[in-house]
Amino acid sequence: MLTQQPQHELREQLVTLRCEHRSLDEQINQLTATGVFDQLLVSRMKKRRLHLKDMINHLSSDLIPDMNA
């Protein structure tokens, strides 16, 4: 079980990661909307966005309390 302080820190980190994910998503959409874009750059951005999503999911699951079976 996590204490209040680590939970608070995890929630702040989660907000930061979600913000970065959203920003990357917007940047990718803007780049690809033009029709002419650097495929390698977009690929790297998508990879980073996926990594952020994995981190978000991991932190979210850490914040869910374990249930006793």
C-alpha cells in the first residue's frame, strides 16, 4: 500500500505524462495533416507517444489499490 506522499507524487507525474502525451498527439496530427512530413520524425514521435501511454497505464495501475481475494 502506498503512503499519501508517493500517491501524490504519482498523481503529479501522471498529469505531466498525460500532458506530454496530448501535446505529442497534437504535434503528430499537425505534421501529418500537411501531407508532406518527415516519416522518420513522425515515427519517432509515435514511438515516444506509445512509451508515454505505457508509462501512464503503469502509473494508473499503481494507484489502484489491491483487492484482497
